[in-house]
Amino acid sequence: MSKDSFEETMMFKVDKEQELVARDILVNVYQALKEKGYNPINQIVGYLLSGDPAYITSHNNARNLIRRLERDELLEELVTEYLK
């Protein structure tokens, strides 16, 4: 690797289809957590910070759903929606 390659800015882009999947997953996980009586925001933040799937209920397959995407993909979806 040349020195110049470290000075270039990397581009990260998620396809539209993947954005929809991330949004759907977050909505489904949020609803499952709410149905089980958890604070969905706290639980999702705990998962995103730690990577520990135990923060997400297995109710309605939420734990398996959220693990379909990398945490950085979920964070990108959240930041994108927040900044719109």
C-alpha cells in the first residue's frame, strides 16, 4: 500500500434495497421489545453499543432479525433518518 492510499477518503454507500431492510428490521425489533414491556430505545442502544444480542428479545424473532445486518448498517440507517 502506498502512502497516497491512506490519504484518500473512502466512500461507503448502502443500496436503497438494504436501507429498506434495515428500517423494517428496526421497526419490527422496536415493536417486539415494546410488546414485551421493555424500553425499546434503551435496548436497541445497548445492542448497538455492545453487540450483545441479549439486549434484544427473541419475541417475534426479533433477535434473529437484528443479527441479519451489521451494527454499522443499522447505525447508518438511524443517522440517515435522524438527519432527514
